[in-house]
Amino acid sequence: MNKLTRRAFLTGGSALAAFTLTQMATGSSAGAQQQKSSLLAQSRVLNLYSSRHYDTDERLYNGFTEQTGIRVNLIEAGSDELIERIKSEGSNSPADVLITVDAGRLWRADREGLFAPVQSDILESVVPSYLRHPEGHWFGLSKRARVIMYNRDRVNPTDLSTYEDLANPKWEGQILVRSSSNIYNQSLVGSLIAAHGSEETLEWCQGLVSNFARRPTGNDTAQIRACAAGVGNLAIANTYYLARLAESDNESDREIARQVAPFFPNQRGRGAHVNISGAGVVRTAPHPEAAKAFLEYLVSYEAQEIFAKGNNEYPVRANVPLDEELASFGQFQEDDVSAAVFGKNNPEALRIMQQAGWQ
Ligand SMILES: [Fe+2]
């Protein structure tokens, strides 16, 4: 966000505050409502609450402004914080759109009643049905695959097959993965519950935990680094973390990326686990039309190219070229279970992970 938009936001914010004071003083809600709409109609802004912290996202917001003349005011924070903030702001919330990573978090926001249903032919035709809420409460904007990464020197990829096989005692002391508090892992376990039910998933989790190379620590990058260093020979991580290391300015990062390769599991079955970064229009959005237009812009060819190149993610729109590094990982079959299932299964996934002793 540039200085201009930042200033514009401050101006918009004080106008809103002034309006709220007027409303409190007059107590006239119909008149106040009218005043609010006309005030907001003039402002031509979109208030975006985002938990994505990627520098390249700014290009997306600027692209939208260029096309529509609508300025994007960005509020960045952790997703739980943003959800709490929208809840506590209530009907006066300036939030128009909430963007977050992981379908599990979108589900949480939806469970709190934060999203309005959006009906859009564009969003429905571009975003595959398994990557969006069935009634349009949220839409996937980019995909991330959570796969097995292996140490090239120590593992023969022909020994790898499925997520299920990671519980096999043959991998004892070899598996690196971040903690169970991480939503990516919770959603992965949610996908296993969808495929096998709770009982089998618990058994799988127990087998997986008993194969851990160490107590979970660090993020996905830390697992890939540890895999290269031989702390364990297999890591569970999202593909963009490996692509990022491979494209790093730092030679030692690139060396780590050369030592580790991605393996797409379950290619003879349901496919590799895919999650999304996604967004929904806030139920109390002061600018619902701009919000819908913004989501539609985010799935345009132009925006999808930025998603693909900016954070090494997979576009949701078909036929958008991938980032070079990501493309080098090869094509794969995706598990097309609805992303809505990850959230629905989240409490059960957490219970199972805890019971299995996944720290
Ligand atoms: Fe991430």
C-alpha cells in the first residue's frame, strides 16, 4: 500500500468515526443509514482485512485500483486476530473482504457468521466447486499442495507412495513435520478423516508420531532445512516453501533446495492434499459491490498470474502458467474433496492429533 492510500484510509476512517458520532447524537437510524450509504458511495474504497503477508500481494491491490478506480485499504494481521476484530466491530465494521490462508480458517470465520453469500457467475465458473463454499461464503483464490519432501541422497522415491504409508514403521525416526497447532496439518488430518473416518485416522496419526525424527518445531521451511541436513529424511511441507528456497538470493538456501525433492502422494488414489488461500465478503461490508468486484478481479487471468508468480502458489484459474520452479515439480493429481470438509473436520482432527501425542 502506498502513502496515498494510507492517507486516504485515515481520512475515510475519520469520516466514518464522525458519522458514527452523528448517528449516536441524532439516534435516527433510517436517516443515518442513508447518510452512511451516501458517504460510503463517495469514498470509492475497499477495506481489505488480510492475513496474507506476501509483498507481492500489493501488486494485486494496485491492479484492482487501476482497473476500477477503487482504492484498497489494507489491514494486515493474523487471521484469528482479524476474525476477532470483525466480530468486535460488529455492524460498524469497516471490513469489506477478509482474505486468509487455509480453508480451515475460512471455515472458522464462516462459523462466526462473518461472511455474506456471494452469487457471481465469474467466481462460480473460474473457481472449481471443491475450492469454494457451496453457498458462496468464501472462494479459493490460490492453491497450495501439502506433500512429502525427501532427501535426494538418502531416500529412493520409489519407496514413497501415500500419506498413509508415512505411518509405516519403515520410516521410524525419519519424519519431520511442524506442530499440531498448525492449521495446515489440521487440514491435512481433516482430509484423512474424510477419506478413512476417525478411527483409522487416529491409528495413522499414532503411527506417524512414532516415526517423528524429532519433537515438532519450526515452520515448513525449518522442516525442509532439517531434511536437507539429515535430521530426518522426509518432511511434510507445502510446495511453495521449497520453491521459495530454490529461488532464494541466498546460495545456501538454493543448495538446500537442491538436496530436497517433492513427492506428490496418493497419485494412484485420491490425489495429493490441496488447500487454498481464499476470501469472502464480510456480512456487514459497507461496500459489498466493490467487495464482489474485488473477488472477481482476484480470479482474473492477470491477478492469477501474480498469485502464481508472487508466492509460488498454484492458480485456481485453469491455463494460467505456473511459476517456473513450481512447474519443474511436475503435474500431479489433486484430491478434490471439498475444502469445506477441512474446517468441518477440524475439531475432530485436533482431538485425534492430541490423542496421538502430536505436539
Ligand atoms: Fe505458509
